[in-house]
Amino acid sequence: MSYLSGYQLMWMLVMFDLPVSTKEQRREATKFRNRLLDLGFEMVQFSVYMRLCSCKAQTEVYTRQVGQELPAGGKIEILYFTDKQYESIVSFEHGSVAGRKK
């Protein structure tokens, strides 16, 4: 039985800004967001998506795929962190603190 530790599992955090001034740009932005969902990402905020990967090599595959989908004039930043690091993320929602500790 293979066991993946919290130090091997990797999270990808994709943050982006896309132009949305024209109808075509809005369509491309929607297409990009839908493609992220198709790739297994979940929306955290409107322009912030996350995905859990089994290893660093898998993050490299998804990084290439995300980069290939970037609409003209857009900007992407991707952060990587281990599942162990993810455990210490603190979220605020509706004025309360919602830690992510397991």
C-alpha cells in the first residue's frame, strides 16, 4: 500500500487577472474559469482557484495546461505549497475565523 504524506501532496493556488472590458474578453474569461474547473480546480474566490496534486511532477503538468489557456492580456500567478503547509491556512468568512486544521 502506497502512502502519500502531507509533505508530498502539493496544493496549487492559481490567481489571475483577466481583461473583461469587451463581450469577447468576458467570454474568454468565462472559458478560462470553466477550463480550470474541468482540470479539477475549485474556486476559492472569483479569480483564485486551488487544486490538490499528488506530487510536484503533477503540478508541473497542470501548470503547463493552465498557462496554455491564458487569454490575451491576462496575468496568472501560481503558488505551490504542501498539504502540511495548507493545514495552517486561516480563512475569514462573514466576520469569523475558520481555520483549516484537520
